[in-house]
Amino acid sequence: MLHDLRLQGFRSYTDDSFEFDPGVNIIVGPNASGKTNLLEALLFLATGSSYRARDRDVVAHQADWGRLDSNYNHGIRTVKLQVNEVSNRVEKSFEMDGLTIKRLQLADTLPVVVFEPSHLQLLTGSPERRREFLDGILARTRPGFTQLLRQYTRTLAQRNALLKQRSGSRDQLFAWNIRISELGGRIAEQRIELTTTLNQTIEQHYREVSGGSQTVEVTYQSECGSESYGSSMLRKLERHEEQDFARGFTGFGPHRDDMAMMFNGRGLNEAASRGEVRTLLLGLKILELKLIEKARDQKPLLLLDDVFSELDGARRRALTDFLKGHQTFITTTDADVVVEHFMQSCRVIPVSSR
């Protein structure tokens, strides 16, 4: 639990401090008042990065440093951001109970779940959003997954660069095929396992929120299949080398896969209404919360950025039930929309325009 937060030189905050309730904290203010910036600071404090910007962008305009300080259950947590005048890049350091480190490992982070407006496009938007959803959960529950994903991304970039050379590079391509298929197989194996877990319980969560009896299925979709993914990917790359050279990029692998959802045996876009899609999304976020809580043996912080007003009464009540026992931060322009669901215990934090 976070008891407080001081922001210096972070986004729109010059030097401001806030105290928090162990339950629900409602951050209220007009648009462009700094509500989302405050949530972003909480995420940065917990994980060491932002969900919407580069490190350089979170340091206040024309400032050369930023800092976040918080007292939490286990001591004091600090993030320092120093702008390098030569490279204009931000150098980060983290202090936890007097110990300074340069990069957070999974065990150093605080578990957190974010629900923000762009997530409403998760199920109907591009496959990239759904890949990021799966990878985000894995990064917060599986030690080493973030490093694995970085390795794959670098290897993919190197293979693509080789494909663009066109001449004198085919002999080199074999080694890159082996490496990227091995990494891709490890990533896909964990994604498939996670998708299977989601599929086992998403229908139950949907029915609990909606009161309906619809069928819901989550599957992992890939042209490399689900069995022996790495070997299948290698065969695909070898068989389609000419095609990859012609287009200049790698056509098979985890970077092309998708998580698909079926509703009553049909695709979401043709079978589910807007409200039904939002109910499914709420079910996925609840599952995300449970998976992270189980993996970390610690209740995650919940950051809800202006999404409460996007849900109707039944979905608000369902979300409210699952917030119990978690420290939650909700931004809104209209506190009345949120406060009525937390009459017993909540702290309202007004934020003025900046």
C-alpha cells in the first residue's frame, strides 16, 4: 500500500504532494488538470516506466531532473530522473530502503493493473493491442519474460535488416532463422499457456457480470500452430525466404500472432454488441488482476483512468465488487459518478488545472 506521493519535476507537477487512503482514492478535476499525470507517476513509481511515453517525456518541460518519493508498507521508495545534457536522454535510478539500483527486476516492482480508455479498443482493435495485453501480463508474472521479449525484438530487427540487403545475405540468414525461431517458440509457448488459462475462466466471469448464458472462447491464433511452435516457425521461415526477401520483413512469428475471442461461436465484430464487448473486456481485466495477484502473492494497485464513466450500472457494480481489498486510484471529471459506489470508504483527491 502506498501512503503518499511527492512529485517533483514530473509532467505538469513542479513540487506537489498527495496522501492516499488504503482503499479507493478518487482523483477528480477538469480535463488537462493533471489527473492522468498523477496515475502515470504511480505507475512509474511501481514499475519504473510509463504506459504512454518515453522517459524523457515524463520530466517536466524545461526541467533537467524529476523525482518521485513515496512511503509504502515496506519502507521508502524513490525514483530519480536525470536528463543527460549531451544525449538528452534520461538516466534513471531507484532507491528502496536505502539501496540504489539502476534497473528494476520483476521482484523489485510493485504489482499494478492499469485500465485506461485505449483498453476499450483491446478486443476490436489491431492484433498488436492483444499481443501487448498478453505480453504485459507475462512480463509482470514470469521472471525473465521481459528480457526474452527484448531479445526477440532485437533478433527480429537484425533479420529484417538482412532481408532488406537482398544480395550476399542468404548464407547468413540460416543462423538468424535458427535463433529467431528458438526465441519465438519460447514466447509463443508462454502466450499459449496464458491464453489457455484465460479461456478456462473468462466465460464464468462474463456470465457473472452480464447475468446471461452466452458462450465465450479465447484462442491463440498463429500460422505456426500451437504444437512445436519453434520448429514450425523455422520451417515456415525457410519455405518463405523468397517472400520475406521480396517484402523486406519477417512474415511469421509471435510478432504476427493474435489472441482471438469467439462469442456464441462467432467473431466479436459480427456477434457481440458494444456492451457485450465491454463486459468481456471487464472480465479480462479482472482475470489480469487475479493472475498477477496469484503470481506475486500480493494485491496489485489498481489504476483506473477515466473508464468508470464508460461503464453502465451493472458493469460498475461488478468492477466495484472486485476492487474490494485493493488500493485503487480512479480518475474522473465527475466525482458523483464514482463516489456513489464507494459511500463507505473512499478519499476524494481534488486536482486543479495546470
